[in-house]
Amino acid sequence: MKKNRIKDLSRAELEAALKEALGEHYRVSQIFRWLYKASVRSFGEMTDIPAPLRLALDSKTYISMPELLDLKRSLSDGTTKYLFKLEDGSTIETVLLPERSRNTVCLSSQVGCKFACDFCASAPFGFVRNLSQAEILDEVVFIKNANPGANITNLVFMGIGEPLDNYDNVMRAVRIFNDKDAFKIGARKITISTCGVVPGIEKLAKEGLQVELSVSLHSADDSVRSRILPVNKRYALKNLMAACKNYIRATNRIITFEYVLIDGVNSSGPDALALAKLLKAMKCKVNVISYNRISGSPYREPKEFAVRAFMKVLKDAGLNATHRKPKGEEIDAGCGQLRISRFEKEGAE
Ligand code: SAH
């Protein structure tokens, strides 16, 4: 009989499985603590769980753990990029971003990505499959285990893939990240970033979770946005903005709009004015980030003075906007850079 990954089960599903095995209704909290707080790799390590229960679990399930293929740590800011191999040989990348009082893990949600954003390093390699609940959880289990001193405080779904295109597994994982017997990371400390998958935003508005929503906007003009984010051909700005406004109304939460500045594409004065006009009167934050160069791409970040001028227009218009520099650049762990260096290496072999 094929065993299932125990970390693919929700609390209720594990409870039901135990009840079926033993006719009893307890110990899920203990098992969760072993799996997610202690990161055990075998049922034998669950010393306070009775042997018959451990045997029952072992006969039906197993404890997954990704294989670490490579690790790169930035000497300047401590950003660490992990390359994992999954059971089917697929590879994903996960990044740990340590800061003084917090440690953020940047998670992948899919193997590859369908959305083909023109400026993103994940785009050329296409889509393979969704990550399962266990595979998403294991990104954090592994990193937590490898960094016992680092308390993981924040999660961002900004690695490879589109989280709202793997909606169910991402939400299932979020509930376990929240669980007091698992990671106990508050929903407000978990950011879901989308390129603008409108049905996903609509669904999330009804989910009843307090997660942070980030929308990768990158242009306030449909023709430019469609060129750099092909998803815009399907869900144009009018549609996207309506979904965002509805989300803000329904959840009483704000949205963060991500805006990657690309020289000659979306970073002029008129581009800034158009952005200010689009977001005027919306409860939102704007996170402006300079384009992070990817080898082989013709795109460039704008000069400092152009960034300053862009930010001034946003601020003068009353937007809550900040500019930040990507982290972990020298190890290719910055936004959108995941996967590419590995493929270049493989290609060269
Ligand atoms: N699919 C999701 C999450 C993955 S990308 C999304 O699109 O939001 C995470 C963020 O990195 C997005 O805002 C994306 O647009 C941005 N990004 C991608 N490539 C980048 C690059 N080369 N430089 C800066 N940001 C980039």
C-alpha cells in the first residue's frame, strides 16, 4: 500500500485518520508538535506517543523531508538560499532573510510558474506542478531545523510560483503555519503575493484569514502591464482593481502593491502619476523595488535620481510608498532571481 505524507494532512484529517486507526480522539496536538516544532524524521522519535499509535501511523503514513542540494549564504546580509530536491526529483528554492528582530522565509508555492512575467527569472523554465501542503510546510521545517537559533517570524510567498494558482494547498499550509501546536506564525505575518489572479483574490476575500495580500502591479497602464505581465491580458487593470477594492472592503485590510522599477518601461514621471491616480483613495501601501538584474535580460534598473523622482511623485500624491533594495543579490537570492543560476550551471555541464 502506498503511504501518504503525514504533513499533507490537516488537523481534522489527521484526527479522522487516528480515530479510524484507534477508535480514539486525541493526541493530534502532540503529533503536530513532534512534526512541526521538533521536526522529527521518524515516528520512533515521538517518545510520548504509545507504540501502537506510532505503528498505526507508520503503517499508513511517512514523514517527508526535502533533500538539500545546495546552500548559498550572503556574507553581507546573511540571506541564505536553499535549493531542495523533492521526492519526484523536482527542485525548488527557498530563502531565509535574517533581520535583527525577525527572520523571514521566502517560500516557493509551485515547481516553475505558468505566468511568464517578462522580467522574472522563473519565467523561461515553464510550469511543472503545484507543491503539496507537505512540500510547502517542509520548506520551513527544514530551515527551522537547520537554524535552531533563528525564530521564524514571517513568511512570504514570493519565491517561485503563483500562490493563488495553487490556492488550496497554500491555504492548507497557512492554517498549519498558524496552528499553535505547529509553527504558531500569525496570519498577519504571512504574505501572499500575486501577479493578479483575480479569482484567487476574490476567493481570498472570503477566506476569513488575516493574511497580508501583496499585488505585483508594476504598471498602471494596461498595454505596458500586458507586455510585462501577460496575466494582464486575462485580468486587466479594471478587473484587478475592482477585485482589490472589494478585498479591502470585505476584509477591512490594506493591500500592498509591489512595483518593480524598470528603466524605460515603467519608471518615468508620467508612469508615477498614472500609478498615483490609479491608487488614489485606496487603503494601500506601495512597495517600490528597483529591478534586480537577471543575466540574459535586457532590462535595467533606473538611475538613483530617477528612482528619487518617481518616489517624490508618489509621496506628493499622498501615497504610503517606500523604496527598498533587493536583498541577497550576490547569491542570486533577490526577487525574481531564483532558479536561473542553477539552470545556467546545469546548462554549462
Ligand atoms: N507570483 C507571485 C510571487 C512570486 S514573485 C507574484 O507575482 O507576486 C515575487 C515578487 O518578485 C513579485 O512582485 C515579482 O513581480 C517580483 N520580481 C520578479 N522578478 C523580479 C526582478 N527581476 N526584480 C525585482 N522584482 C522581481
